Amino acid sequence: MSPPATSTPAESSALRVPGYRTFLLTFMLAMMADNIEHVISYWVAFQKFHSAALGGFAVVSHWLPFLVFSVPVGALNDRFDSRRLIQVGMVLFITASVGWGYFFVTDSLRMWHAMVLLTLHGCAGVLWGTSSQMLLYDIVGPSYLPSAVRLNATVRYLGMLVGPGVGSLIMRTLGPTQGIFLNTLFYLPLLLWLVSAPYGRHFRGLTAGPRRVVRGFIDILHTIRDVRELPVVAAMVLLAGAASFFVGNSYQAQMPGFAQDLGHGDPGLTYTLLLGADAAGALLAGILLETRGTFLRTAPKTALRLAFLWGCALFTFAFIRWYPAAILVLFLAGFLELSFSSMTQALVQLNAPDTIRGRVLGLFSMSSLGLRTFSGVTVGLVGSVTNIHASLAVSALAFVMVASLLLYRQRQQGA
């Protein structure tokens, strides 16, 4: 078992690792394809059914599999080759796209067809995301890990920005039917590269210790018990879970309401800038942190302080009524979010015991992504009872309190 490390003494760019460069490129294409499929399938489903309920199901089906299956998938990574599990995820993505294409061609799409395909897409995301974290550690090693996690997060935001634009362009030029079939090609580079990629514990013929049986919900309880003995990992899992549960990305869904109150509710450049401000801040954070050295040390206190400031930024945004200030605060929030979220994942990776690394990473995915299933309640539904400004302010304040308590505990422990 490798010794735990609460921080990394010397960080280097993961782009120096040839295998990681290939992994990052194929990861970006898959992330872009993920978002392209959302653009095309959501548009066609809306045109056909005009169902707000289906739109809500699309959100739940995207995040709920992370809540339910992340730890079991992590446990599978402790027993089986991570490369093959990622490939299964890619096959499920392709199957979902082909399924949409079939129903588009035959004009036979029904509501339950759409629900099955959306659920299949969500399950593919769990297999891909959790297993990719497992493989990433083996590709770059601990010294390059913070950089690799940060670059992956940056590329994720880039895919979220580029994917919808590419998806819209494909629909305008080829139409949704041909476009959804074309989209399957973007998953193939990662699928094919992993056939013989020389990475992973199983490739090197290593065993990490006794192989525990995969037992579903019992695994979650056992992993929580194990993580409680790892102070840094426990703090980062709690921090990510609080961010996911109280805020997540639900305030983005309420952006039309915020834009209306800022006097820019009509579609146009000003609304687009408001939508993209936090993503632009995240991209800048990824670039600066990668190119300007280690001015933010990868350590628990740093992650907690950045998270505290992120919560404060969103609390401030909730009350802003001046458009330029709103853009600036959202930009800052995006910068802080990528910084602390990539740091929390890196710290979990660095401090996870080899024997249960997959389960720990699964628990982190369940916390950081799965709990987003409920963020629509904390910001959206509560906002319908009061207003979106008050609900975001309360949610951000609750997160700030959690971050403050965790920071206090870190200081008490002398971490």
C-alpha cells in the first residue's frame, strides 16, 4: 500500500506523459460526444412530446446512476480491468446514440423509449467516469496526478462549451438523424485506444490486495466506514458532497430567471455571456494553474478555503442586480469551482489506499456527482416557494457553513 499524502510537494504537467496526452484527447472527444447527444436527443424529444416531465426525468436519469452505482462500479475496478469497464461505457454510449437514431429513422419514438435511452446514457456515464479516475492514477502516477485531474476538469468544461455548439451545427447541416449516427464516431477513439493501451493495474499484472466481493449497497456502507479512518479523504468526500447536494449546477437551470431580473432576459449576446461566465472562469483557472506553476498548493486547507470562497461568490451573486458585477462574480465562481473541485479529487486519489482505491473513488463520484440529483430541490423547488435569489443564497450559505466546519476541523487536526 502506498503511503498517504495530504499534499504534493512537487507538481509537474501531466502533458509530459505521452500516454496521458492520448488519454486526454480521447476523453475530450467522448465528452464532446456526450454533450452532442444531449443537444440532439433533447431537442427531438421536446419537439415530439413537449413534456416538462421528460425534461425533469432527463436530469434525474443523468445523475441518479452516479448516486446508485458509483461505489459498485468502483468495486468492479478493484477486481477487473479498468480499460474494459471504460470500453463497456463507450459501447453503452454508442448503443444509446444508435437507439435514438433508429427511432428517428422509423419515426417510432415513444416516451418510454426515450426514458430507457436516457437511463442507458446515465449508466454509461458512471462506467466511464469512475473507471477513468481509476485508470488516470495508473497512467500518470502521484507526481503528475494534480495536473492530470485539473486538465481533465478543464477539458470537461471545454466539452460542455464546445459540445452544444458542435451539436447545433451538426443538426443544422445534417439533421438530427444523420447527426446522431455521426456522433457515435466520436466515442470510437477512446474505445479503440483502450484495446491495447499499456496502462492499468491488470495490464501490469499487479494485485492490490484481497479482492472483496461486489455487494452493492453493503459496499457503500463498508466504504463509508473505511473512509472514516482516512481524515483527508473523508473531508474531501464531505466537501464534494455538500457542494453537489446544496448547489450542484442547478443555478444554471435557473439562469433565465436571474437574467430576467438583471434586465437581460431576452436571447442575445448578453444572455449568452451570463450563461458562459462561470465556464469561462473555469477554463481560465485550468490554464493558469497548469501554466503558471503551483501558486495554489494541493492541500486540504487550500481546497477548503477555495470552496469557502466559491460559496461566498454564489451567495453574493444571489443578491446582485447589476449585470457587469454579475458577470464578474460568476466568472470568479467558475475559477474557484474548478480549482477546488479538481483539488479535492486529486487529494482523494493521492490518499486512497491501493486495496480499496476503486471503492473510494466510487464513493467520491457518488458524493460529487450523484448528490446532484437533489440540488434541483434545494435551489429549484425551494425557489418556486420563495424566489430563486433567496433559495440560491440559502443553499450557498449552507455550503459555506459546511466548508467552515471542515476547515475548522482541519485546523484542529493540524493538517
